[in-house]
Amino acid sequence: MSEPILSARELGKRYRVRTRRFGRSRTLHAAEGITLDLHAGTVTAVVGESGSGKSTVSRLLARTTTPSEGTLLLDGVPVAGKPGRDYRARVQLVLQDPFASLNPVHDVRYILSRPLLIHGYGGPDLDASIRDLLRRVSLEPAEQFIDKYPHELSGGQRQRVAIARALAVRPSVLLADEPVSMLDVSIRLGVLNLLADLRDTDRLAILYVTHDIASARYLADTIVVMYAGEIVESGPATEVTDDPRHPYTRLLRSAAPDPHGRTERLGSRGTPPSLVTPPTGCRFHPRCPSAMPICAQRAPEAFDVGTGHTSACWLHAPAGAVPPTATEPAPAAVPAAVSASAPETSSEPESRPERDPQAPVAEDGGPMS
């Protein structure tokens, strides 16, 4: 595979937030240790549930958000300081809601003409360039759409106009932040096929952000799974979806419908953690059905589980990588009913003293001490 066009190395973003309960500023760890490569002619999908940091990664790569740490490289050259017009032209971002990202007071002609004029791609016939962009995103006949306003278009047509606006500056990288989540199910496939065509014909390096692992398998060449701001698994799309190695990826796949009923069902086991006070060690261990003592003590590194396939889970650590003391299971609690020293219990119900009806009662319903 050729050298990546855009690379992230240990990229991270932290925010200072003020909590209502304590009234003081605390740190929110939105993304940490993000390392990925975007190659020409490939689609890399970033998958995870809401709040996992997917959109933060897309904005860090687009440099609409300044990273707190790490390095971003374009064609192998570190990107330092505020990105200029050249970076903006090479790396374009398509947002989730096209109705919010398109100015409602301007028609399609104006929306597409602005990037062409600013970057000098208008040519002698500006309308011809605009019609060519509309044809590239399958909005034909182009004359039917060029004078329309966003509210006169369907959701899928608006998203195609947003993609056409991104293509106007001839980018090398297209960052698509959940581009089909706001669309009807019946037209999502058309937009996904459009992205696949841009990958094959224009050799774009595409980042596809989604919470739907099934659509990621359909479109992507590589899948990166995120949980609580960290990458937990990455590898070829077919391997990650057909043979997921990290317990969280298995949980994601269990949530995707399978018409053949072969999906392994796993319990949700709680909710995602707070990114203000994330768990120690592996951030997934409070919900993990395979958690070990070391999972709460140390964060695992990305272990190789196949060709180009990694999983940040202690289950896949090579022999000798896990300290012996950390792998010892905690002693099982002995139920009182079977304990040798447990007192005999009576089958009769326990008698309880009657409460004085005049006694004050606490908020939980019990008597006040």
C-alpha cells in the first residue's frame, strides 16, 4: 500500500468543563492516543456508539478543532500551527446534517460557486463547472437543481449538494461525519454508493464516521472501533466484522440485525463511562463480560491478532505480557447459606417491631434516627 495521505499519531483532545454539582472546572478526555492512516483509494470507517469520540476525531483531522496533543501529518509532513488554505483544500469535511450545513438563504448556484471562486477553480464558464459538480454527485439533470434552495431539496439531495461543495476544491481527503444518519433508510444506499464511486474513480482517501457497523462493513476497507475516546480494535473490515476480537466490538456486532439469526447476543452490562472521570485501566472493563483483575489496573496496548488486525484487550496479550499477580482471580464470596460458620436460619418470617405512627419519617420512608 502507498504512503498515507493523512496520518494521526497519538492525537488527543481534552476540554475544560464546569460541573454543576461542584461548580469547578474539570477535564473531559474526548479523545486520547488516536493513531490511524488514510490512504488514497480507500475508505476507513470509525465505528462506535454515541459519545465514543468519533466526531471529535473527524474534526481533529479537519483541523476545525485544535488537538491538545499528538501529531498530524499530510503527505508525511507534520501540520503545525493554524492550517492554511492549502490544507483546507486538501482535506474536506462533510457534516451529518446537510440542512444545517447549507445556508438556507442561498441557492445551489451560490453554494457551489463560492469554493470554486475562492480557490480559483471556476474557469471561464462558472455555470458549466457547477453543472459538472452536480453530475458528479448524480444530481441530474443539473439544470433542475442549480437554482433551487436547500428547503426545496430532499434530505438525500441536500447531502449530495454538500458533498459536491466539498469536491469543488479538488480534495485528496474526504471526512464524512455520519453522512447518512439523517437520511431515510431507502436513500442511504445511494449516498454510500456515491462515496464508493469517489473512492474508486477519484482515488479519494475517505474517513467514514458511523455508529452502524453493518454499513461500515458494506463500504469500508478498514474499520477502526472506538470506545470512550480510545481505539479498541482496528483491522480489515471483513475481519473486524466477521471475527471481532475485542469484547466491545462483539457487543456492537450483536446490536446489528442479522437476517439469518446468527448474531451472538450479549448483554449491554451498563452504560458508557463518564469521560470526565474515566475508569482506570481498560475503559471497557466495567461492562466487559471477560474482565480480569488487570483490566482495572493497567490499560492494554494494541496487540496483534492478525495481519493488520489489532485489539487493545488483555485477552490477546502474548504469553508473559501480563503480570502473574494481576491474572489471579479474586476469591469467590462464600454464600452465608452454605458457609460452615453460618448460623441456622428459621423458616418463620422475622418479626418486626411496630413503628410509632407519630414518629417523624425520613425522605426514604424509614424512621428518623
